[in-house]
Amino acid sequence: MTFESFRDLLWTLSLLLGWLSVAVLGGAWFAKERFRALLKAPLTDEVERLTHLWEHRVGFLMKAGLSTAALSILCLAAWLFIETLP
């Protein structure tokens, strides 16, 4: 693998992970809105079960979105570092 193909791979990974993080964080926002809507609903067994389900989805999706954003930034930093090499 040459430096040029490695640079291209890092650039592609950075872009893909960046857009994936946007999509996942959008899903986390949707899950948060569903969770808030369920908190306002009259309490039944089904609503309580769904509230716990959406609450866990919010945390999972936020962690996944922020992790992919961090990986995207690391790939971009590595790409920039390799760009400066002769």
C-alpha cells in the first residue's frame, strides 16, 4: 500500500464516518423527541416499557454518534499529517 492510496483511504474514511455520525446523531435526536413525548403520555405498562426502550436508545445512539465523529476527526488529522510528509 502506497502513501497515496493510504491518504485516499483516510480521506474516504473521514468523509464516511463524518456523514455516518450526522445520521446517527439525527437518530439520537429523534429518539430523544420520542422519549420526551412518551413522558407526557398517560402512564400504562406499554408506555412505561416504551419509555425505558427509547431512553436506552438515546444513550446508545449518542455514544455511537459521538464515537463516529471522533473517529472521523482522527482520520482527518491522520490525513492532514500524511499530507505534510514529503
